[in-house]
Amino acid sequence: MHRHPKRLTQGDFKGFFKGFVRGVSLTARVRAGRVIAATALSGLLALPAFAESIPLPTPAPAMRDGAIVVAQAGKPAAGKPVPAATKPPDPIIPDPRKRATGGLFTSFDAKQRAEAAKVSAYLSSLQTLVGQFVQVGPDGSRTTGDFYMQKPGKIRFEYDAPSNISIIADGQSVVVRDTKLATQDTYPLSQTPLRFLLSNRIDLMQDTKVVGVTADELYISITLEEQNPLVGTSRLMLMYGVKDHQLKQWTITDPQGYDTTVAVYNLDSTKKPDPSMFKIDFTNYSTSRQ
């Protein structure tokens, strides 16, 4: 029977996130405070166990010179994906009993390789992408938000209220911002699964360890596996729509076996996000705020 972890508080989020990548129990460091889903970020990227944590810089004044107005530490005031007629999808939650087994001698036939090549070509063709997402955590909790991507290496995820979290990758680093706690944790982009989506060109069969390729009349599903001697084994399953030829969702399975699924929709590959969306301010303000 699949287990479900308990919810953690907003104050516990940073401790949980670091514990997640170390394989630490989800019951550690529970603290009273503002409640948010414990898996607020784990479905978007599995981060390494180390991070540089610095205070969040004071927001700079928004520019109003005709460009898209972006608050330094908050949600973009403009450039948000315009809601289309498409309503939020219901993410498909994978059955943990049917996970790809993989293994040292896993092989794929010509049809499976052709399907992986199709998804690789799609990911390689994307240069910009704007859309919205629905995330379902291991405990069934749902969060929503918007995302903005620009290759190579740049992406921004903004969670809707009541979450205060955003994720920004600038091509080299990824920061996890918490505007309510006024902190941001920094990680190398090269050590997160985001690098697969943000590379200019990618060949899944060549560049990753593929352990499963399946297809039906609706989706092509490709499962990638990453092994870390300190963290354990995690998996990323990508689902690509056969009919609309678009990325539909992904599921991350952490080393403890918990799944978090993120479905994306209202995708637009013609919009070009403002470059300032992906700027990270690493300034460390040592003086306390009044």
C-alpha cells in the first residue's frame, strides 16, 4: 500500500526540502506556523543536498519604460500567461505498482527508440515556453501557478497564493525564494533535472539513463533514472501528448518512493518572456531590516 507523508508547515519547508534530497524522514522538524503543502517544490525539481542560503534582497523598483514590469522578489506584474479556454487538467497519477523496473541490461526496440527520438526532438525545438501548471503532491494536495522558460537554462516558476514560493534558474544556478521568510536558497542548475528541459538540444537515449518507454493512443511516457550514492535513486517520468505534440506532465519519484506530479497547460511557445524574469540577485544584506 502506498504511504502518504504528513503535511509540514511553511516554516518547515526549507528543512523538509533539504531532508527530501538526503532521504530524511518527512516527520523531521515539525514546527507550528503557516501551513503549506510539504511538496511545494519537489515535483518541479529534485535539488542536491547542499545550498547557499542568503537573505532575500530588498525588491528593486519596478521598471515602467514600456517593458514587462517584474517585481524583483515577487510575481511578474505583467507577462503572465493569458488564460485560454483550456481549463486546468486533472494530472494523471502514475500507479506505483506499474513503475518501469529498468536495470543494467534494459534494452529498447526500434519503435521505443523512435518514440524517445520524437520527444527529444520536441524538447530540442523549444526555445521559449510560457504556461500554467497544476501540481499534486504525495498526500494529494494541489497547488497551481505559472511558469516562463527561455533556453538555454532559464526558467521561472511562480506558485499561486497562498504560497510565497518561487523558483528561478538563470542558466547557472537555481534559487528557491520564500518572500514571506525573506530567504532564498541557491543550488547548481547542473545538478537538477531541470537541465534536461532547459538544454538547447537533448537526446534522451544518449544524454540520460532511460529505464522505460511506453506509448498508447494518448501519451508517450519516458522514465529517466538518476542515482546518487548520498541521496539514493530518483526518477523523472515525462509524458508527451500524441495528439497535440506537447509536453503534458512529469512525475518525480523521490528516493523514498513518493511521487509528485506536475501537469502543464495553456502552453505558448511564441511568447518571449522578459529577460529580467530570470535575473537572480545574489546580494547578501547583512544588516537587519527595520
